[in-house]
Amino acid sequence: MPSVAGAVYTPKVVQKDISTKIFVGNLPWSHNDELLARLFEQHGEVLDASVVVDTITGKSRGFGFVDMPNAMEASSAIRSLHACEIDGRRLEVSLARRQERSVG
């Protein structure tokens, strides 16, 4: 850690509240970011909604993430939409977990 004249610099780590990031799996292939956002807007404000797409084909990988600013609204959305059937597919909706990455 760098220090200046005896003072120790401590970097400030800002961590986003993971409780507002929601994982949505088993999405219909036809869903895009806009449709995913509309689905969750019924339960509160949506900051961001993104369907993960294959980098080569550009087609949906069948899952995505939604960011909501309010943990209570996010919990309500999870309870309401988990196992909900859309276009013949049963959604998997849960709090997103931080992805573990190995180094080396």
C-alpha cells in the first residue's frame, strides 16, 4: 500500500448490493432485453435488463439478468415470477450469485 508521510492509503471498495440483481433462467428464445424488462416492470422499477446472447451467433442463450433498485420489489418479482410459465417455458428466477473466477 502506498503511504505518504506516515499516512497509509486505504483504497475504498464500493460493492454493489447483490440483493437487487436477479438471475432469470429458462427464458423463451424469443425474449430480448425489452421483453425481459417489461416482465419485471410489473413488480417495480427496473434499472437494467439483459438477455445473455451467444457471441458468435448473436442468439439468446436462454438466460438473463435484471437489476432492480429496491430489494423488496426484487423479492416480490422473484416470488411472483419463479416457476411462472411463459411461451411454454417455466422460468427459473432467483437472486444472482456472484460468479467465482479462478486466477491462474
